[in-house]
Amino acid sequence: MSGTGIVGQETLLPALSRSKDLVTFFPSDLGAAWTEHDYEDTALDFLKAKDRVVDAAHEAGVPLTIAKSGHFAELSFRSP
């Protein structure tokens, strides 16, 4: 999901907070557990957007589950 798609999840939160049927919200996060060093890299600024979605969900009272799938080999290794 792109940075735009990540931030776009915030628009769901008002409706989710009013839902009587919502069990939990899984924000899109197919990454790994990032370090503070990773957060300092400007190429990884999208990580801050993921955190903003989580913070906004907490503020809206939306039940939240975060699942980190780790890295996909296809993204780490390139074949000729």
C-alpha cells in the first residue's frame, strides 16, 4: 500500500468508531518491526504515516490489532 493508501485509512476511522459490529480494525501494515534508526531515514517517512493511523484509531476509540508479516523475499532480493 502506498503512502496515500496508508493515510487514507484515517478516513475510515469515524465510521468504524460508530460501528456496533466492529470487532477489530487491522490497519494495513505488511512490514517488519522497525527500529528508531529506520525512522530517522527520510526514505522511510511512510512509517510515520502508519503510526499516525494507529494513533488516530486509538484516539477515536477504534479497537485495533496490528499484525507484522515481516519482509517478503521478493522485495529484498532481485533476480536478473
